[in-house]
Amino acid sequence: MGLSMDMMPPPRRIGVFGGAFDPPHNMHVALVQTALQQLQLDALYVFPTGHAWHKSRTLSPAADRLKMAQIAFADILGVLVDAREILRDGPTYTIDTLHELQAEQAQAQLFLIMGEDQAIRLPSWHGWEEIVQTAIISVASRADPLSASSPFLPEFLPPERFQALHLPPLALSATDIRNRAATSQGIAHLVPEGVARYIDQHHLYRIDR
């Protein structure tokens, strides 16, 4: 005998967070922790990018970026670092990953987590309109919560497909971290301790590597 509708468990809430993670830094960690709490997620998948069609620079080796992501998010309950985009042949498209998760988690509500800079560029993504129909777009805003300005909302996003995430202001840039590592400046205050140690041990981003 099947369950009646009022006895059915609620759909699982699954977060999706992709990026180069070259390297993963403290803002990534803060964003994941914020998303888990504010979106009340049952699980959050972290996807290091494979072949990044939208990146003009060459990324660090996939194995290093995957390992650093595993280190960065290891202690956060509910986070799963997934290597499928790295293992996938050809360009990495978010819509393909969402389709795969949808097939695996048929009743789940997906939340695609991104920063404001990514959200602004969303219409340039492959299959972006289908992305919006497949997942709630959850955009992290670094605005001062005491500011009188309105929450960030891309004009092309229907309000029902959008959810804001509120992060404390924290200016961090992977580019700056790579540049600091390249010139032997300290990065321990910018990335998780294990990531800083991995970068140092494997001489990542060093000009003389």
C-alpha cells in the first residue's frame, strides 16, 4: 500500500556548487556553510570544473584542484565533492550535471549556487534557460545587510526561480591568491590550512616550478 500525499516525505533539497577551485579559498567555504544553513539543504555537491570552456587561462591540473577541494570541504557535514565534471570528456556544461543529478535524485529540488559575478553572466552559459527551469538560482550577495539597497536580482531571472544568500563582506580572489603564492607571499589566512599546506608541498602556482 502506497503512502498518501500527506504522508509523503518532502523532496530533498540538493545544492550544486561548481567552480575551478584553483585554489578553493575561505570565501568558498563560507559560501558552502551559508548555503547549507540558509537553504536548509539535505546535501550540497561541490563540482570542480573539468574542461572550462569559459576560462581564458589554463587551469591547474585537475587532480590538484580535486584534491584541494576535498581538503577544503572535508570537515563540513553534508558536503560531497564530486569528480564527474573532471572525468567527463569535452567541455564542462552545468546543464549536463544538473540533468545527471535530476536522474539520480528524481524528487529533489536543486539549488544552483553562485556569486553575483557568475549570475550576471548566466545568459552566456550553455542552456541557461533550461538551467533556470531545472534549478533555483541561489546567488550569494556580499552586500552589507544594513545597507538600504535592494537585494541583487538579475532582471532576466523570474523571482520564483531566484533565492538570495547573504554572506558577510569578505573580499577574496583566487587570482590574488595565486599571485601571492607565485611570489612566496603568505596565503595561510586566505585558504583553509590544509589547502595552504598542499599548495606549499606541491609547489603550486610557483613561477619557478
